[in-house]
Amino acid sequence: MGAAADCELIRADWLGQPVNTVTTVAFVLAGLLLIRRPPVRWVGIGLIATGVGSFLFHGPMPPAAEWAHDVSLAWLLLLVAGVGQTWEHWTRLPALIGTSVVFWPIPALADPIAVLATALAVVLLLRRDRSITTLGPLTLLAASAILGRMGATGWPLCDPTSWFQLHGIWHIAAAGAVTWWALAFSSR
């Protein structure tokens, strides 16, 4: 179903889904903010990659855009899960290469792997810290994910022609949640 699942009407323009495309810039801006902080530099790089992959997926939609979107998002989740872990280096280039190679021939693995990576990240973050600097971002992420799901194609809050797209709100909130957590983590 691809980008059509994200509610916004797909136009024949360069920005296929204008709202969902423009809001992906939040990931890039968040990444640029974090890239200068050594403890979370790779999370910043992952955010930038996620923004670029999502931009391609919602915007010009070239061949392999869905692959770039799925790989970058799964990679970002693995990067977040790995921050501060003894195996953190495996979430960097090895994880990017691994997800790229696995998702290319078997794109159906993207959603289940993203769910597993999300669960892993949440469990590891909560094992390490249950303060507001972790619970706050996770709450924001969960609330925006629920709202985004309610605004998905076929769900009650979907209006394909509206300039208010809940998937776009999720882009902004997800980038904000990761940044909130990463800034707090890197300030310790």
C-alpha cells in the first residue's frame, strides 16, 4: 500500500504528499542538532537518514523510495536501542548494511523488524532510566503513534484532502521525542 496508507492524497506533483513530505524535514533538523553531540552523534545521523528516506517516500517517490524509508527508520530504531550499550558499534554501519541487504529482497520484513526494533529500544531505554527524560519522550512518541494510526487511510480521522495530516504530526512528534531523549542522554 506504500504511502497511500498514510492518508494524504497522492498528487502527480514532485511532492506527491506535500504535507507528509514537508514534515519529514523535522527528522533532518533534529539530526543536525544531535550530530554535534558525540554520545548521540549516530542517532543524529540516523535521524537525517530517516528524514531523507521519508522525504523520498512521501515526495518524489522514485523507485526504491519505500526501501530507503523502511531501512532508515529501522536503522534509527536500532541506533536508539544501542546507545550506551556494549554492542552499540553493531547498530551503526553493520546494522545499516544488514537492514539494507535484508529489506531489498524481502521488503515484507520491514514492518515486523521495525516493531521488534521499537520494542527493543523501549525495553532498553526503560531498563536504563525511568525518569521524565525517558518517560516523557516515550509518552510523546506513543501518543503521536496512536494519533497517527487514527489518521491512517481507512481510519476515522483520515481526510486525504486536508492540509492537517496526522502522519505529518507523527513525523514532527517522533523527531521531537527522539531529540528530547537524546539531548537529555547526552547531557548526563
